[in-house]
Amino acid sequence: MKILVAIDGSTWGQRALEHVLTHRPGGEAALDLTLIHVATPAPPRAANAVGREIVDAYYRQEHEHALADARARLAEAGVKAREIHEVGAPGRTIAEHAAQGGYDLVVMGSHGQGAMMSLVMGSTVTQVL
């Protein structure tokens, strides 16, 4: 089973990964696992002010920070995973990768803002759905 797990560096992202590792969707067969982290773009004026090199370093740091705990947990479980690092709108970017990558399952954590807040503000999970 080909699984895409969205990781944002939060407790909820870690719980999503833990769910996959614990429940092994698709049975005991080896997991075909890909982690995706999508960094939110820096405001254009700020990016122009500091320069491309600094902005790229910032995105690399964001990806590393968000994925650090997931990498450690995967190493502990003896599971290998591919990684996708993107910059953009998280919901749209995750949905595009899910569709184009032919994944059988997308696993994401929800921050649990509640129905009203999600309705007003939207959520990445809702956008992916």
C-alpha cells in the first residue's frame, strides 16, 4: 500500500505517523511510505528584501525542523520513507501530490479547531479532501 503522510512538525502530524506505524494499513507487508512537508511561502516583499539564498536556507530549516521527530520515529521503527519538501499552499500541494503520486492512502493529523473554526478559517485537511 502506497501511503502519503503529511508532516507539519506538530503533535498531530506525529500522531498521524504513529497511526500508520501502529496499524500498518495494508497488513504486514512493507510500507511504501512517503512523508510530505509543505512550508508556507514567505511574503514576497520580505523574500525580496532578504534575498533568495536566505529564503532557501529558511525553507530548508523549516523542512528539517518539521521532519526531525518523524525521521527519529521511523528510524526507531526500522522503516524507511521517501520525503517530499515543497513550498506553497499546504492543502493544494498535498492534494496535488496525492493525486499525481497514485497514493492509496493519505494520512494527516487535524489540529482539532472544531467545526465552526474550520468552517470559517478552513483547514488543510478540508482542502485536501
